[in-house]
Amino acid sequence: MLRGYATMQSSCEACGLELEPFRADDAPAYFTIFIVGHLIVPSMLLLEQHLQPETWVHMAIWMPLTLILTLALLPRVKGAIIGLQWALNVRN
């Protein structure tokens, strides 16, 4: 369904379904920020409350983890949104 990192193909290679009518626009980015934020922020606060590490430890842990989670989730969330649109027969 996706060509490259997050670019949509015009049609499905397996079944030939036209994917042009399904558009995700900015929704995948919003949902990805929502998911990653709800994973990172409570974890960061728990670490701070229990261990109180130095600032550089927070930076070394949370910045790369945030980037990795965001890059890993974005195409999957986009695929999920397109799949949901297909299942609900929502077309633009």
C-alpha cells in the first residue's frame, strides 16, 4: 500500500484496488504524536520520580526513543487509517 516511507501507491499490487480515493492527510501524524506522547511522557515522569537521573540521561534515553517510535509508528498508523477508510467505505 505504501511506496517509500509514507507515500501512497495508486493501486494495490496484490488485488488491484484503487487507493487514490482514500486519503489520510494529516491524521497519521496527529495519531502518531498522540500515541508516542502517551508512551513517552508517563515513562519519563516515572523515571524522574523514582530514580531522579541527570538531565543528560533523560536526553540520551527519551530523544532517541521518541524518534524511533515516531518513525516506526507513522507508516503503520497511515496504513491503519487507510484500512479503516476502506472498511467503512469512506472515499474522497
